[in-house]
Amino acid sequence: MARAAAVDIGTNTVLLAIAERRGELLLPLCERARVTRLGAGVDRTRRIAPTARARTLACLGEFGALIARHGVEQIDAVGTSALRDASADPSFLDEAEQALGARPRVVSGNEEAELTFHGSLSGLSSSGPVLVFDVGGGSTEVVFGTADGSIQQAHSLDIGSVRLFERHVMSDPPSHGELQAVRHAVKSALATIAVPAVPFELIGVAGTVTTLGALACPGTPPHGARLERARVEAQAERLARLPLSLRLGLADLDPGRADVIPVGGAIVSEVMAWCGAAALTVSERGVRWGLIERRLARA
């Protein structure tokens, strides 16, 4: 039995997965997600703020201890959009290596998209053509391929929930005009991509999608759940109307995501409208599971 750990250091969230291969199965042993908002202000300054750095390094220290307790020696850690934007600050990687016990590497948007694609399919029973999208804090990845792992096109777009929140939202709750500006930015980015010409299953990845699923269908296990477009639209509109004080009280919403979730909901809504999907399949797995699939495939 081989074990591996993977850490995804995102713009809004740091995610950990520890898994073990038993025959043909990959079994999760430990999963954690912590909102540290590493990318706070990075879109504007291209630098990591000291408080965001401290929050993220503390989280990596906790995750490193968890990895050690599970006796894992195979560790992969990657940084995505925020660290790509803050490329002039390599000292963060030195500190992250000390905290985690493994040196993170900053992946390109294309590699992030590929890891998202392979990770999202882990544990799902999908077949045939699939279109995978991952709404992150700094970017959104859109990847088309087949469920056997073949990728035909992959794109990384700078339309993440934190980035667009910081660019366009100043009101609480967001004004109609602010959300229209968000949606216009998403539509403009998606217009650069051709919608696949064949029928496909739409798979949505990451915290925004799982949150919308939990709010729309309480008590339903997220991974593999089907979420209709009408439910997505209803939740996106509801979240956009609520002030932050009320969003913070929603049981299925991580407080660290409460400020940006109206923007995230708008992104998901626009992706579904762009590709004409009536529903999506929710995947709790993304970059970190792509890393684990890659690592344990070698075992």
C-alpha cells in the first residue's frame, strides 16, 4: 500500500489530501481545507500581504504535522494563481518549505487546468466527453476532454472569485451594477473559448460549487451530486441579496468564503449559461487529487 499527500495553496483556500492506494482504489485518509486568503490584495499589488502570509504559513505548519502523523513521505505541494501573480516574492516558498516539510512549486495555468481535470474525475463514475471547470480565488480553469483522462483543450482564465470581488465589489450586499460588471468580465473571458460541439457532462470543482450544492440540497453528499442550473441561479440570486452579516450565519457556508460567494455564484451561473448546461456534477476533488493520482500512479 502506497500513501501520498498533496497540498494546493490557492488564492483563497489551502487544501490538503492524504490518500492510500489499495489495488485499483485510491482511499482518502485525511482531507482538510482552510481559507487563508493568501491572495488578498495580490491582484492590485502583486505582493503577498504580511497577514495573509502569516495565516497561510501557520496553516501549512498544521498540515505538515498532519502529514507526518500519517507517516507520509511522498508529498507534492503547489501554488496557483496568487503565487503566479506574486512571482517577485520567492521568499514565501522558502518559508512554506520550512513549515510544510516540502517545497511548493508554482504551477502554470495550463498545468493547474490539467491537474484540476484529472483530480476532478477521481471517484466519479463519469464516461464519455466531460467539461470540467474549477472556480478558484484568482482564476477559473476550463478543461474539455474525456472521462478516460484524455484532454483536448485546457484554459486558465483570470476570473477568480477573490480577484473579481476586489476589482468590482464595494457594496454590501453587492449592487446590481457591481454584479453586472462581474458577469460582464466572466462573459468576456469565456467568449475567448469555443464551446465543445459534442454533448458532454459538465463537472464543477472547488469550494464555490460545493457550497452552492450544499445550500441548494442540504444533507446530500456533495461528491457526484447533480445540481440543476435553476438551483444554481436561485442560490446565486439569494446570496447576492443577503448582506454579509446574514451570509455569515448560513450553516453550509464557510465564513472565510462568505464575502466572495456572491461573485463565485455569478461565475458558476455564467459558465453554465455559456456552455448551455442544464445541470452540473459536483466534484469535491481538484488539483490536490490530480497530484495524488499522478504520484500514486507511479507507485
